[in-house]
Amino acid sequence: MAQPVLLYKSKLNNRGQTMFTKQNSRDRALEMVDEGLVSAEAMLTMALKYMSTDDVEDMLDCNELSERFDATYEESLDA
């Protein structure tokens, strides 16, 4: 039987009262992959389809995976 999905986690505040905080959705997505509920490829596909092309371009650039970090691209600019 599958485990229930926790949307909120409880914790005690500084007065000993129980507080509920919403779980980070990024952490939940990674947990779903770790638990085998969805494949990494399916999660990636879902994320890319949800993001705009500008978001994807920015993500690639921030992670130095865009064409401006490709040595052949830089060589073509020098020519």
C-alpha cells in the first residue's frame, strides 16, 4: 500500500505549540522520484513542459549548459 502524501509537516514553535508548515514542493517532487512513484525522466518532462522556453533557457544558462558555454560557439564568435 502506498504511503500517504504529506502536504504539511508539524513542528513545535518556541512556545511549545504545534505549528504546521507546508512542505517544499521541490523536495516533494524529488521524494516522489526517490520513492519510485514517478521516473526521473517523467518528472523532467513534466517540469520542462510546464516551464516557458525563457525559463528553460535561463536554467540552462545558470547551470552553464547553454551554447554560450560551448567552446565551439565561442570559436565561431571569434571568426
